[in-house]
Amino acid sequence: MASRLAKCLTCANTFIVKHIGETMCQDCLASLVSFKNTKLKENFFGDSPAPFIGRFGYPNVNVGVLSPGMSEENSWQYDSPSHWVSSHKSIPEIARMRAGLINSRTKVDIKSHQKMTDIAQEVAMASKPVEIEVGLKKKPTFKMNWEQYSAPMGPAAQIKKVDITSNPKIHTKVEKVFSDTDLKAAEGVNYLYGSGFEPYNLSRMLSVGTMGIGKNRKLVPTRWSITATDDIIGKQIIKEVKDYPEADYQVFTGNYFGNYYVIMLFPEKWSYELYETYAKPGQQHEIWSDYEPYQGRKNYADNTAGGYYAARISILEQLQKMKRQASVLALRFVTDEYSMPLGVWVVREAAKKTMQQKPIAFASRELMLKFAENYAKKKFGYDIIPFFKKSYLLKYVTQQKKLFEYA
């Protein structure tokens, strides 16, 4: 038969059908085969590297612990974006690992203190995966569950019983934050971030109610906690960055998993604007954008959502290292290379990899914008002039007069 395009029933991405009856892309098929080769059981011992808090039915949400469903020496790799990046894992490799994670869950009120909540907290705070014994109501069947903000997972199944069978190893600083019921959640996040903990790990702890004023502690859906963590850390770094001198005209370009960034620094006070679009040669797709002035945002970045805060934290971390502040215009182009949604951590890493590249310096704003225009046209066949015409940031930097102009 002649090849045709179809939408994968598992991940909803478009793929080329080469054989009659194909309903899944090759990446999802590989994940399915890998998963079906494991022996699924209703009762099992396994190591749980992370909890997962759902959002549907809020404030009565699903609280689950993720585990491979068997004893696995390196189960920590199933939930470690930093390892995936450093070891150059491919999209199919990550998907195959995540396909083997069973989400053993039950419904819990966000402010309850049930046994499942306590177990999820210990799993989130532990430095290493926690050994658990799980009894499910019925044997799980394969299904990939995709989340825009968090990494994908395998099947979800209702818990009949669950117990921790080993003593979780919890870092003393994590224990300190958990025990301090007078410490605000933002203060706890920033304290641990300053102590070297990764945002991804901190979002886990925030999601299971281990931080904050005692009476205010509650479960937070995982997708919300990821964005909240990025926002909390970003705001803290902004306070420091605002005290630095202004950067020069510079452009950073880079990508990760087909998420390409063009990040421009303007020698101005801190402000930030993000534009996102799908990049397919010869096609102009919808543009999403959000902006914050020097004073910051007053509401959530609805258009670019979690990607806004994830990219911002990586940009701010590099400005912090440079000891510079700037008005930052970031353009994100999502290409077909990003064949499977893996979570907002990909955005954070893509922006980080971009900011770690050697920048190109320019003598003027006009030269820098012309470079970005030519880059997008040559790389993606994309006209970014509509970006520039819509930009609040460019309107500000081109129209705002400096004090020396009045002198």
C-alpha cells in the first residue's frame, strides 16, 4: 500500500503508516513491546523513584507511587532527567523506561493524612528509590499516559495495599525543611535549591505537601508543582540579577530534542518575553507568547504555560553566572524531531543547553534582530517578523528613552 500519514493512537503524534493495520508510531510500538515483555502482577515488590499526584477531581485527587513493578537495581534512572541528559538518552529510550513505570494509586483528599499520603511523602523526600510492596486490585494492562508537563508513564492501577519495606534515606536538609512547620514553602524550596537540590526533585517534595506552614500543607498536582517550583526559584534569582550591570547585545542558539531556541539579550533592565511556535518548512503556525516587565507578572502565563517558567529559570541561571541582567527575548521553535512529549523538563534543558553555548555579540539592536530573522528563515523557513511586530519587549526597548538622551 502507498504510505500515508496517520495519528498515533497512543501519543497522538503524526507518523507515516508503512503497513496495513498500523495504529502506533515506531517509538510507541517499541515502548509497548518492551513493556509487554515484563511480567506484570497484581502483587509485587519494587523500588519507587517518585510519587505522582493527579489533578482530576481536585480536591480529591489520585495519589500514586511510580515503580517498575519489579526489583530493579537502577530504578532511579526511570525518573532522572539530569541523568537522561548527561547520558545522552534518546526519546525512544526514555519512553521505554517510562513505559515500564506502574502508577499504583488511590483517591485522597489534598489535606488528608492517610497512609498513602505518608508513603508518597517518604518516596518524594528519599535520596534513593524506596523499596515498596504493592497489592493492586487487578493486574495492570498496558497504556501509555502522556502529560504535557511531566514525563510519561505506563499503566495506572488502583491500590489495594501498599507498604514501605526499607528505611528511606532522607537528606538532613530535607528533613530540616519537612520538620520546620513555620517555614514557608517558597523559603523551603529556595533553601534546598541553594543547597544543590535540582528543581525536578524539589517539585516532587512540593507536590506531596512536605513544605510550607504546617496548617497550609496539602497535596499539589504534579503538573502544578513543577511550574510553581520553577516560578519560585526564578523569582529568587531575579532579585539577584537586578543588581548586576546590563549585558551587551548577544544571541544564544541551541536545541535539545528538536526544541530550538534563539535567545536574545538586550542591554536593558530585566524583562522577559517568550514566543513559541511549531516550525515546519513553508508553514506559519500559531504563535503563543507571554511577557513580564521589570516589575514582574501579576498572573499566570496562560499562553506558554509551564514552558514560560522552565525556560526562564535556565536563562536566569546563566545570567547569574555572567553577573549580568538584560531584557531577554526568547524564541522557541518546536520541530518534528520532538517526536514524543516528554514533559516540561525538556524545555528547561533545551533552554539550558542554549544558554551554555558561546553567544554571538552584536554592535547594535538592528544587527542582532537581523541575525535572528535570517537564522529562523534559513533554519526553519520561518518568518519571525510577526514575532517582532507583536513584541511588548521590543516595543519597550525601541521606544524607551534613556536618561543620557535627555542630557
